[in-house]
Amino acid sequence: MRNPLHGVAIVGAYNTRQARHVGVPETELLLDAMRGALRSAGLGFADIDGVHCTSSARSWRSRETAMWLGGRPVWTGSADVGIPALLEAALAIASGQATSVLIATAQAGEYARREETAPWTKPGHEFTECFGLFTAAEFALVARRHMHVYGTRREDLAEVAATIRSHGARNPEAVMFGHPVSRDDVLASRPIAEPFHLLDCALTNEGGAGLVLTSAERARDLPARPIWLLGAALDRCGMSYVTPPVWDRYGDVGARAGRLAFAQCGLSPAEVDVAELYDPFSFEVIRQLEAFGFCARGEGGAFVRDGRIAVGGALPVATNGGLLSFSHAGLAQLLQKPIAAVQQLRGELPRALTVPDARIAIATNGGAGALFCDALLLGTEPA
């Protein structure tokens, strides 16, 4: 039986300007994300019959933004922003509920109290506010256990952070463009939550992002180069920031999703050319390399050494600069991982960050500290 995802392609991918302060209202930013994704696809609003467009601060919902298309009947999505939204849209297309779906989101103005941790990384409930167990601490607990059990070095985490941040330093669209970071810089930055230092941790900024998915039949008639869905799966272990992220229970979250995604297209980790792994903290990249089968458990620290995850290495990771350097804008950053994979496979990133002849990419969302991890496989050719 043919996998229904294999009849769907991504034809539009776009990031708005990303910045500490974008200087425009969130609604304007969301519209920019929608229009930019459509331009990338060579389509207009009249061509869209599926919408999943939201925002963070203003809290726009898909049914509201559907009115921006003139109030005509369209399919609307409701899944979590990111890979779940792509999977939902792809299945809507495969089942005939829509032919072309626009997904977009934006965040501006939500992070107002800048002396504190960003609100989307510090949930306000009784399990966190009393004890200060915010996102950095959740992920730090997982990292520290891995270091204890497997001997992963502090320098290995710094290697990840320096590599990804140096990618962003070469990307003119990244928030941290022009700011290369060395391993020593990471180790010298101020402590946040053991073993993380400041430069091990993702940015906090504003921005938007958008994607357009369409059917294989329609994709072949468009001027944009289609990037094909090969496999996708979600792993959920419960609500984030409620259950403690115990390594022995949640350390391999995402492994099941990865196995399912690879099985859907008959590929293996060895065939992946570029990995747009979710990088909220440096260690999470090491953990995901193990969970998704790029190396054995406990070998992630050694895997990232000697330039292996840099552009030009054996498995380039977070090639646009990732959450550590490109952008971490509310929920938009969940879409930006698939966008980075699409742009890499279409050759749209700067030459210095382009992986030559890349054909297969993996994009991921989430991590062990958040008790969820999703996997998406994309390719330049259909499965």
C-alpha cells in the first residue's frame, strides 16, 4: 500500500525577517510569512484551499485567518505548529480535503520582560513557578545524566554550540549573522543551568515562518522546485514541564518516530545528507544523533568532534544557524526546521552553507526535556 505522504510536496518555504525586535505588529508579520511562502511556491491566495495560520501573542487561529482569503470555504488545520501541522496538512491533501495548504505562524511582542526567561520557555503552573524548573533546567537534567553515564564531555557540548553558531554567523538572515563563536567562547560564557552556559542555549527573538504543501499533480506544474515528503512520525510521552525528564525513561524519545519515518520510505540514517535537528540546547543535538540512529547510545559526544557536524563534514547539522543562532521566535522556530531542510535541498542557503548535492534531509522538533520529539524526512525526489 502506498504511503499517502508520498503524494505530497513542499513547494513554498519562507522566513520573515528575524530579529530581537522586528519592529512591526504581529499581524503584519504573519501576513508577511503567508505572502512570502506563497511567492516561494509561485502561487497566490486564490490558489489556496487549506489554511493553518496562527500567531503567538495576538493568538490568531486558522478559522480567523481563513477569513483573510475572502471567507470562501477552505480546510483549516488545528494540529500543533511544526511537523504535526505539516503531517496533518499532508494527510488532508492525500485524502482530497484540500489540494494546496498554507501553513504560517509568527511571534512579536510576546517577550516583554527581558530580564526573565522567555514566556514560552517558562510555563506558569505549580510544577515550575515554585521551584524554578524552567526549560533550560529540564534539558540540563537530561544532559547531566548522559555525561555521568557515558562520560560525555563539557567540550562536546561546546563543540555543538560553536559549530551551529558559526553556521549562523555566515547566514545573512540569521539574528547572529557576523558573530562567529569558538568552543572556548562557549565554555567561557556565563553559567545558566549545569552543564549549560549561555552560548549553549537558544536565542529569544521575534519572527515568522511559512510553508506551502500541495499535491504531486499540482507540484509538477509549478515553477518552484518541489521537495517531497518521504516519511514523518511523532513521539509524545505526556505534557511538557509536568513529568520530570528522567533520562532512563525519556532519554530516547524520538527514536520510535525516527524508525517509523525511515521505514515509511525504506531509507536509513546513513543515507541522510543533512540534519536540521532541533537545537534548543547544545546537548539535545548529541541526544538526537543517538536517538535517530546516526550513532550508538553514548557515542554522540564523540560523533560531533573533528568537524563532523559542520557544513563540509560527514553530517552537517542545523546548517542555517539553528535555534542557537538563526532564530528562536515563539512557535515559528518549529516551522523553521522543515524550512531549513527545504532551503538546503533547493540550494537556497548561502553558498558557504550549502551542502553539495544534498538529496535527503531530516528535520526534527522537540526534545527529551519537553517529553516529545518529531521526525520529518524530505527528499529532492519522490519516494
